[in-house]
Amino acid sequence: MTRRQAGPLAWEWMIENFPPMSVAEKAWRGSVAQIPLDRLPSVVPLEVDCVGYDINDYLWVLRYLLARDICIQQNEAAAAVETEQRLLDEWTTKDQAVLATMAVADPVNFFLVSETRIETTFFKLLDAKTGSMVEIDILAYLYEAIREMMWRLEAFQSEDLSDVTMSGKYREMFAA
């Protein structure tokens, strides 16, 4: 087989074995890049909050919500729904399942609770002076990101989805 003949066959094989990533998968990878840790490995004892959830479980849910937010910013409703479904399907602990359900059922309330939990953990790490800068940076980033996600989510939910994708004002807002 000549090189000219092998080229198209090679591309067919590549596409068959390595299909293009979906928008949801690209958004997930983007959220992983923004939160590079799966857990906060701090030596500071980070006790559970008043309802018994570990900060790392909040971190796990927020990573999915960041991916969903990336989809919303790109006006990709199907990808946002797919990411939300992954959140509900891929939990590994009972606490993650409960927090994931809370996040889907009442995202605005979940964001408010998460914001408080992140703020508490952030100040505990600062006071103990043993948290790594990576941990502190991630918590600071999440604290800011939660406010922006809440704002975009409220705007996204306030309009019918078809109106959102057609509206130039939302494109400008989501691009911010």
C-alpha cells in the first residue's frame, strides 16, 4: 500500500478508535484544569461541617458544576444536561451522592452553602499556617467562581433556553 492510499485509512482508523471529545467532556477537562486537586491533602484537621459533609465532597461536586458552567457559557444546553447527569451518576460516596442531588435540585442554595463552607475552610487553613498555597489558591478561586456561576445560572434559568441561545445579550454576558 502506498503512502497516499494509507493516509485516508489511517484517519478512518483514528476516528473509529479515538472519537472526537464531546462538548461535555471538553468542559469536564476544563474544570479539572481549574481545580487540579481531587482532595485537599492538608495536614490541618478539616472537620466536617454542621450537617456532616467533608470539604472534599464539596470540591468534588463543584468540579462538575464548573464543567456545567462552562457548557452554559458556550450555550451548549445538551452538554450542560449531560454534565449534570454525570454528576448524579459518578459519585463514589454517600455524601457525594447527597451533595450532588442537592446541587441539582436547588443549585442556588447549594452554591450559598458551598460558599460558606469554602470560606470557613479557607480561613482555617490561613489561621493554621500549614495549608499549601495550592490549597489556598484553589479555595480562593472557587469562592470567586461560585458567585459568577450563581449569577450566570440565575440568568440562564430565568429565560427559556431557546430565548437564551438566540439572545445577543446573553452571549455577551456568558462571554464575561
